Amino acid sequence: AQFSLSHACYLLAYPLAGWVGAAAGLSSAALVLGVLALAGTIIALVLWPAPITSGMGAESDTAAPVTAPDHEERLNRRGERR
């Protein structure tokens, strides 16, 4: 998903840089792309899921990954878990 998202952003940003650069100059293009990057950063900070934390509020390196409820059962059926 991150690969697709980054390439979708490239698909929009590269032509935008060329059009703005040709129409208004490279300084304007840099400013527009900087604003776009700042907006993307703010949106990511707001929408990105929070890390799983332990009871003390610190990030836990040993926290179990979030999986489907029947994940272990499916692994057992496929012979990947014994």
C-alpha cells in the first residue's frame, strides 16, 4: 500500500513541478511543492494510526501484531505452525 501511495504521489507531483516551473519559475515550483509536502505531512500525522503501546504508555517492541481472529487456525491448517 505504501508503494502504491508513494507512486501515486509521484504521478501527481512530477507533472505539477513541470507545469508550475514552466509557468511561474522554479522558485514558485519549489514553494508549491514545499506546501504540498507540508500538507501531506500534516495529513499523515492526523490520519496515521498510533503505535501499539503497553500499559505504561511507552511503545512496546514485544507487542503482539494485530491479526485476524482466526489467523492461528489458518496457519495450523496450512501446516505452517506446529
